[in-house]
Amino acid sequence: MTIKREFTPRGIPVRPVFLMRDPIERVISSQRMKMRKRGQLSPDEEVESLRSLAKKLPKQVSIRSNYAQTLGALDEDLGHENCFISFYETLFKQKTYANLCKFLDMNYQEPRWGHKINVSATDTLIPEDILEQLGLWQSPIYHAVKSQLTNVNIDSIWSTSANWCGDQ
């Protein structure tokens, strides 16, 4: 890895941090943010936008969502044990945040846990057929993360994992 090869001789520590988010939730959130930026965020428009996306799903997931490729590269170049690999869903918990501070060799400072920034809360109910299409599309990602992080109970972190990755 170029970064490690160039930084280490200069005495610059390499401390990769990789956070993953539930793949289906990530797709929904990304779509919601795009719509919000266009001023089009209503429940009906959100569902229609997701339905349109589900009809034309690309054969490959985007590089940002290709957790399998990123995990593989991190393991090959640095070893997972030399990386902080965690989940968006647990980042805002004291234990995860404390572990992140320790990994980064930072002093722990208690965050303002109740202060939320850039929240895109919604009560839009996403129809099951759309969730199923997104789940089938993302199932290779769920499987890859489960196979590469065998010490992590993905189903307990990502609520959609058990429903859409074929482990039923």
C-alpha cells in the first residue's frame, strides 16, 4: 500500500478507519439526501424514487458500497487487526467511540450524544417489494462482510441483514 510505504519511513502512523453502514439503509439514505437537495423530499416522491432506482439497479455496487473490496484491500495491505473497522450503527455508542479514540491515540472527550447534525429523519414506509429488490441487490455485500468479519454478529448490527441475505 502506497500510503503505508510512504508514511512509515517518515514516522507518520497509519491508522485506517473504515466504517460501514447497513447497505440497504445506506442506499435509502443516499437517495433521500439527493432528493432533499433537490427540494423533492415527500413520502410519495421518496417511494417513487426508490422504486425507479430498484428497477434499474446497476450490476455492480458503487465503490463506496463495495465493503468486500475495501475489507479485502485493508486485510491484504495492513491486516484487519491494524485497522479500526466498525459500523455507523454503533459509532455513536460510548464503547465504540472510546475504542476509536484509543485506536487513534486521542484523549477521550465525552461527546454531546444528543446533538445531531445533518439528520434526515423520515417516517416514510418503504414498500416490501422495494426493500426486497434492494436486499437482493445488496446480498453479496452482506455475505462478504459476514465471511470476512466472522467475529462480528452482523445480524445484530444491521437490522436488514437477516431478512435479505438468504440466511433465513
